[in-house]
Amino acid sequence: MTSTLGFAILAVLARGDRTGYDIAAGMRRPIGFFWTAGHSQIHAELQKLLAAGLVGYEAEHGPGPQDKKVYHLTDEGSAELRGWVTRPPKERPERDELVLKTYAAWLAEAGLVRRMFADQLAAHEARLAEYEREEAAFGGPPPFGDPRFGNYATLRCGLGYERHRAEWCRWMIDQLGDSESL
Amino acid sequence: MTSTLGFAILAVLARGDRTGYDIAAGMRRPIGFFWTAGHSQIHAELQKLLAAGLVGYEAEHGPGPQDKKVYHLTDEGSAELRGWVTRPPKERPERDELVLKTYAAWLAEAGLVRRMFADQLAAHEARLAEYEREEAAFGGPPPFGDPRFGNYATLRCGLGYERHRAEWCRWMIDQLGDSESL
DNA sequence: CCACACTATGTCTGAAGTGACATAGTCGTT
DNA sequence: AACGACTATGTCACTTCAGACATAGTGTGG
């Protein structure tokens, strides 16, 4: 009964051996914009994966009170991951604070709501520009089977998401527009 | 220190008095596609809101061992909600299982991945059709200040999201396309 | 030579969220 | 008259997650 976080870790390890620290660093945004976790969670999860025999590690001398542990996938871990990839994802409930605020926006002053959406729009446009730069660095999609295909495909998703979100913000600002106050 | 769930409840109550049961029912998808919660969580949260003086209730005789409690916003609750609406939302980390699977998709058979995306696409198209029917029922956006503005604006967001998602699924299927297997 | 940032592992507390269990009245159907 | 669906409130156990605390070596810059 590996959790989704467990599979996220396995997915990272499938691309190369890493320490818990490296996994956590790789999951910090904006690099890993589809799953995040603090290092405390990752260390705990690694111990579960270890107990389940899905990962192993080589201890090396490193900084800190404990040895540095370089984790790798076992054959069982690799098989588990491969099986998981094509199983239909379970629906996660949407929990979006901005949309919730929008639901209640009719209670507030139009000018303040407009300002909030303008800030959101700016943030989305900044991220969009960043993703577009990243996309340009790929010269088109890598072939399926290349690990970089995964990076490119998730980037495409992020790109589409930011565009949708920015467009919605613009629509909201339009709706609120021409309200005298700001 | 009201939680976001607390504000979700206040936002629902701002539109009319309701029992805990009604709030939970209203938050079941697909009606409330921006925040969901089980009834157990809602009853617990209502007690916190009550202790904080943000809501009150009238007990009526109803089914079950306890009285039925019809909750309403207090003036403090209304003020709290109004203040919260235009405060910038805190960034929630994205946690998207399908995107995570995509990141690891290079490990799996193209045919199986394609099948998974075809299923996802079908689900998005079904929801899109449903939202489009709902949108048609509005004859254009209600004016800001009308509670129905909130419903329409969130619907627009959902519409944009489903379109973006469906497009991305189509792109993925295209990438995997012409692979012999299925 | 000292301070600071970075690498690196881990524990603990508490909040948030999920699903099962418990209880019981009303209303419509068979 | 019995059965099931719906209304209605609540508890409990469990998992997930976030953030603080604890410890300590290495490398860089002033």
C-alpha cells in the first residue's frame, strides 16, 4: 500500500540514485511543479519504502551525525513503479482558495477584488514566461522512452495550466473593469 | 485563525441559512468543484466557528437523536468573511497524480499510457459538456454584486480548466499516437 | 580565523482530511 | 407492514502534511 508520495520518490529514483536531501531539493518548486514534499516527509517515506523492499541504499561517509545514504531502486521497486504508472489515477478533490474567494467575491468591493486578480495575473504571466523559456530549451518533444519526455510533457501541462489561469484572471478583471474605484 | 474550510462554510452560509448536512451536500461534487469536505469535518469546523462567534444556530426538532441545527452567519462572521475575500490566497502546492504518472511514463508501455489518457480525456469531455449546459442556463454573466456572479465565475474557471486539461490529454495521445499496440 | 551557507539526517507536534461507525426519525414504495 | 432512501448529527481512528527543533561536517568569503 505505497502512498502517492512513495511513488513520487520511486519516480525520481528511476532517473538516478539520490540521497533523501537531493530528492527533497528536486521536489522544491518550480522544478517539481506537480508534487512537493518537505524533507521530513521524504525521510519518513524512504524508511517505509526500505521496509517494503522497494529501495535500498549505500551508506557513504558524509556530513552530519549520520552517514549519508545514497538510495536506489530495487527490482521490486522498479516493477511496482512500472505497474503504478498506467493505473488510472484516483480523483483528488479540487481545493482552490482563489476560486473559493471568487465564489464569495460578490460580498466584497469590486476594486479590491480587481486588485487581487491583477496580482494573480502578474504571477501567472511570470511563471508562463519562465516555462516558455524552459520549453524553448527543448527543441521540440523528446521521444517517448527518453526520461526527458516526462519533463517535457509535464512542462506542457504546466504551460497549458498557466495560460488557462491567466486567461481566467483577465476575464475576471474585464468583468470588474471600468469600476471607478481602485 | 479560521481555516480555509471555515471560510468555505461561511461563504456558503452567506447565501442563506443551512444545516450542517445541507452544507456537506452542497460541497459534494460536481456542484462544489472548488472545495470539498466530508460531513464529519464540517460538523467539527462548525463547532469551532460557533466557539469563535462567527456563526450561530436555531435548533429545530428534526430526525435523529439530536435536534436539527440551522446555522446562520453572525455580524462578526460576515465581517471576517468580507475581510478574507480580498486577502491574497496562499499558494497551495500542486499535487497532481496524473502529471506525476506522466513524469514516469517513459518507463511504461506506450499503448497502456495512451489508454489511460484516452480515459481521462473522455472524463474531461463529459464534464465539459455538463459545464457547457450549465453555462447556457445562465444567459451571460450576472452582474457583480449578485450572488449568482460567484456561481458563474467559478463555472467559467471550471470550463477553462476542463478545456486545458482535455487539450493536454489530446496532445499526449498525439505524442503516443501511431504506436502499433493498444 | 570566524561566520555563514550548504549538505545531510532525523524527531516531534499539531492541523487537515478520509472513511468507518453509531443513532434515529420521516417518507415513499412494494 | 416491511424495506430502503434520505435527512441529520456526531465520534473515532488513521493517514497526510507542514513547520519547528536538533545535530554536525564541509566549503567559501571576508
